[in-house]
Amino acid sequence: MRLNILLVKPYMPTDEIQPPLGLGYLAGTIRKKHNVEILDCIRLKLNVDGFKKYLMKKKYDVVGIQAYTFDLDKVDVHSKGVKELYPDAIIFVGGPQPTLDPIETLNYLKKVDFGFDGEAEAGFPKFVELISNGKDKDIKELEKIPGLIYRRDNIVVSNPRGLFENLDELDPSWDLFELEKYPLAPHGAFCKQYPVAPMILTRGCPYRCKFCGAPGISGKTPRAHSPEWAVNQIEHLNKKYGIKEIHIEDDNLTVSRGFVKEFCNKLIEKNLGISWTCPNGMRMDTLNDDIVSLMKESGLYAVSIAIESGSDKIREDMAKDLKTETIIEKVNLLRRHELEIIAFFIVGYPGETEKDIEDTIKFACSLDLKRATFSAFKPFPGTPVYDELVAKGEMKEIKDWSRFSLDKIAWTPDGISEKRLKNLRRKAFLKFYLRPKILIKMVGEIKNIENFKFISKRIVNWMS
């Protein structure tokens, strides 16, 4: 039976609006056999009521909802709305939250039937076929699907994960996104050229940062598309959709220098005039003069780096494995190649004091950075630091999942109140950005009134 399947990115107030690439990959695994739509409630500004009105237009057999930690409350409401309209519809969730905390996620989402732990592309086509054949209640069949989360005798269980080994077999389903309707700079507020499209070229993270869920989400073993696939996709986006800039969203693009060199050389050969950046960050200790020079030649113009703290001690507590001298060395390297640098910092990490945060602010201002983001620490379920806090009895019951969005406060260390942490974060932004050289550069990059509104909204969100 050919199924009608809706894949949903739920609504959440945010200033980062970009195509839900993970849903595109999922759609690509089943489109030949089933009817698939992608609904980005953020881009369409569809709140819960708007989502329900959308559902009334057409009956769906399967509804999949992407779930980040800060989405959980919304996913719960969205799933209830689906069941109210279509009690027989099968609902599943995927994404970072069910991957990092599969059992508790499905325990919390009472109306959700299934979930996926890990890369859903490995098991999703088999799962859909079971539904199509009416075997979605056959426990023996469910047990065969990699990464599937389901209920057995009213107890939530999670199957062993499956990794999608040949990434080149994946189809991003670009035609389902309506790329031309996304805002000027969907990720990062600024861009060099427009339109922009996101891409993921590699998966897997071999590092051990305790606050980060990347190894738990995509595994510790790095895997990559072939450079040929990557460049062909970019050419396709350029020729068919007019895309002029690529935002590579990888966690660890430069872990394999061999891959990066081949990718950059092929991109140079194509001579598409594409600019690109890595807004999700590059690992600084993977960079050297040769690789930075080649990336710059191929169109790289800006690099995001995760510094996290101005304190060697706090970075050691984070298992960041990054010394101050290395940070300074790599920042200087990037600036020698005239690349723009955006740095990520965390404030309010466990064990951090006000002095540590002040040191972070001073360190950020001392570096030749173009922009900096100061995020309050988030104890995401499933990360090593979350487990440590639970073991120490320092993790309270989570009652408001929306507090895990980047601009909110979800947790504070001993001795620092939520109000004080907000003030320290606000101080960090003001100290960094209220400098003439930073302000002048920012104003000079505003492209039009819509871009100005977008940036203004972001500033208000982060300063509140």
C-alpha cells in the first residue's frame, strides 16, 4: 500500500530558520514507494493551531516529527493534535533528543508510537514497509529494525542502532524544501552571497567534549560522502536552484584532511563561484597552513571555532583538549589567510565561577574575532556532563524543555543565580560588540531591511 507520509519540523520561536536537512534525507529513502511531504512549521510560522489546520487538508498515514531537546513540549502537543484528528495515524519521532535519551523521550511522549535512536535512514525504509504491510504490531518484525524505539508490553525499548555506511546513497530531496522561500541568512545572520543552502558532508565525532551530544548522535567513527558526490550536489544546487553559498553544517569537517583537500580541489576545478562557510564550527587542532590556504582558495570566507572558555581549567573540565596557546596560534593562522572568525563560548559550566566567566569575556575581546556567541551551558540529556550532574544530585527535574533553546537559561552552577548568569552573558555581548571595529563591520554587512530586521531580532533574543 502506498502511504501518505508527513515529516514535520515543529514550530519554535527562533532566529535560525533553515531547511530541515535530516527530514530531506529521510524522505529520500522512501519517495519511490510512498508519497512524502516535508512541513517546516518554523518557516511557515505554523503554531499548534496552524499545524492542526494544515492536517485537516489531507489525511496522513504516518507523521514523523523532528525532535530537538527544546522541542519536546511542542512535539508532545503536536502529536496529541495528530491523534485527535486521525487516531489511526502512526506517529514517530527522530532527531537528537530521542537519539540521546530514547527511553525517557518515548515515556514522555505518550501519544507517539515509535521513535528512532541514531541515524534513522538505516531503519526507516524497513519501518515504513512494515506499516504498509500492516505488520507494525509484530514485535518480532519490529525487533529487526535498527535504532527503532517502541513499546513492548508497555515498556519502552530501543533496538541497537544502525549506521548508514555509504552516505553517497542518500538523497537530500532538495525539491521538497522550497529553498527560495528561506530567509536571507538562515544560519548565522550574515552571509557573503545569497541564496544559501545547508549541506552535511561528514558524520561522526571522535572527540570527547563532555557537554556535546555529537558522538552520541552520529557515532564516534568519522564517515564522509565522496568528494565527487559533495561537489556534484553543490553544482546541482547552483544550476537548478541558483544557490550561491553553501553552509556546511558538519561537526568535524576537517578531521579528514585528505577528504577536505580532494573536496576543495574539485570545487576549484568546477569554478562555480560558490562561497562557503562552516557555521557549526571547525576543530582548531585539525587546521594547518596548507589546509586553510586550500579552503580559502576554494571559496571559504568565514570559519566558526568552538573556544568555549577563557580558562584552561574549565576547558580541561569539559574534556575539550584545547590549550590557550593553541587557540591563539590557530586564530592567528586564520587571520593570516584573511578569513572571518566567529567564536563560540559557553558560560555557566559546572564548576565555573564568576571570575572564570570574566576571564572568558576578556579572552574573547583579546582575540581578532569578527563575531562571538556566548551561550549559557545546557545539560542536554544523554551527554556525559548530564550523567555526571544526575549522579551528583545536581540535576533537577526538567519541567520546561523550551529552556534548552540556545538563548535561554536551563541550569546554573553553584553560587551563580539565573538572573546573575543572564547579566553576565549580557555583559559579555555588550563588551564584545560595543567596540567600534566590531560595530562598523556588522553594519557594513547588512544587505537590506529584511536582513536588518533579522539581525535586530537575534540581538533582542540573545540580550533578553
